[in-house]
Amino acid sequence: MSPASGVVVVGSLNADLTITTDRLPSAGETVAGHDFAIRPGGKGANQAVAAVRLGSALSLVGAVGDDVHGNMLVQAADRDGIDTDSIVRIAGTSTGVAVIEVDANGENSIVVFPGANGRLAPHHVEQEAERIAAAAVVCLCLESPLETVIAATRLGHKAGAIVMLNLSPFKEVPAEVLADADLLLVNEHEAAQLLGSTDPTLDWEATARGFTARGVRDVVVTLGARGSMVIQGGPEDLPVLTPIPAAPTSVVDTTGCGDAFTGAVADSLARGEGLVAAARRAAVVASMAAATEGAQDSYPTLSEVNAHV
């Protein structure tokens, strides 16, 4: 048997409907927009594009509707060199849509309609068991139904792949999912929700113990402009904490930066790099993404990253 290689992403595909404006509206308020664009997005597709542009061989397991947005998303993935054979078309269902507002500081507000993403079922994942078994890394997020994430996590773990779980958008997951995940990626808010804490950054040792108590040894907590913290299980279950600084950038649009980070980590781990090195490289990729409008449109290629560092 040939060694496992490449990345399989099980996740969402959305059409991103993006409006730029001077500031985000308050509740009940209407503000004027300056620009509007429809771009390919969705956490799963974003992470896949970020990884494939860095050189990973990549397959995307997901679902779209039989509509114009679905056509656009599959065509966009094809253009990037993603294997789209495992993207299913679901008749009578709209493709997922994200309505995104971006203000003058690059901050955003997002509302997601899952559409076909909510119809990606465990049997769709099980049909791709051979593809998953051949992967070095299986990358998951929570824009797919929980039972589908559970099935993918189980398959990836059984196959011996590195199972990466991005707990976004946050929801409670069964203990078995956390136990089968080799790496958890969360932002500080998701970490607080999982651990039941107010601010996980106040005591990183306690935060690390909280993750260990939930069966997770290796975690990356992203902190936006403050970088990230890599938490790894050490000897005698003593955590090893490695802060990763954010790479300098001029922020234009933060949409999809977390997905750029996640996809870059997946690519590095598939290449056999260590987690700390993967997080350092991912910080550069995320910073480059923040400097350009859009999600996938902003993700750099491997040559662009190499030229930047």
C-alpha cells in the first residue's frame, strides 16, 4: 500500500454574497453599501482552496444544490485543481449562501443559510471511505450536520489519518468526536464555549488542562491580530505551550482568514511538518489573506507565500 498523502476536506460550500460598507449596521438600522460581489465560499471549500493553492493534493466532500450557485462553486473548485468528484448535487435544494457585510476596518458580520450543506449525510461520507483512507489529513468543520462530522471523524481516525476538527461555527460535540480528533482548531471564543470559561487566554495552563480533560491533547487557539497559541501534550501529560505571533499585515477584509489558517495547517501536516512550524506558516498565509478582499480570492499560492517570507 502506498503511504497516505494529501488532504480530504469534508465540509461546506457557500456562495458568498458580500457587501462592503463604511460600518456594520446596528439592530434595526439600514446603512448604504459601496460594493457587492458574489464569490465562492463556505468553510469547507475555503479550507480546501487554501490547502490546494499551497500544493496539497485535495479532495472535497460536500454538497451543492442543482442551481446557478452550485455550478459556480463546483467550477471554481475545479479551476483550483480540487478533486470535485465527491461533491454531490442535491435536486430541489438551494446551494448554501452566506450574506457578508464588511466594514471599512475589514471586520465582518456573516449570516449563513446552510441549504444543501445541511443535506450532506453520513452515507455520502461513507461512500468516500476509500478516498479518506488514502489521505494523510482529514479536515472537518461544523457547517455540516453533526452526524456527518461524526461519521467522517470516525472514518479518518480508523484510517490513521490526522483528523483536524475546526469547531466552527461552535456547537457541542460528543466526547467520541473530540477523542477521535488529533488536532482541534478553535478561536478564543469557541475555546471559551467548549471549556465553559470566560477568557481562556488568562491562564493558558488551566486552558490546556481543560482541553486534556476533554480528551484533546493538541490544540491551536487562534487570537486574531494577537496570533495564536499552540497547545501540545507533553511528557506525563504536561502541556507544552508555544505562542505564535501574527504576521504583520494591512487589514482589508478578515473574511475567511480563519479558514486560510486552517487550510495552511492541513497542508503543512500533510507534508509531514510539525504543528508549531505549521502554525507559523499558517500565520503568514492568514495575514496575506487579510490584505485582500474576499475569502478564496485572497488566498495565496505557494510561490507567493515563499516570496513573502
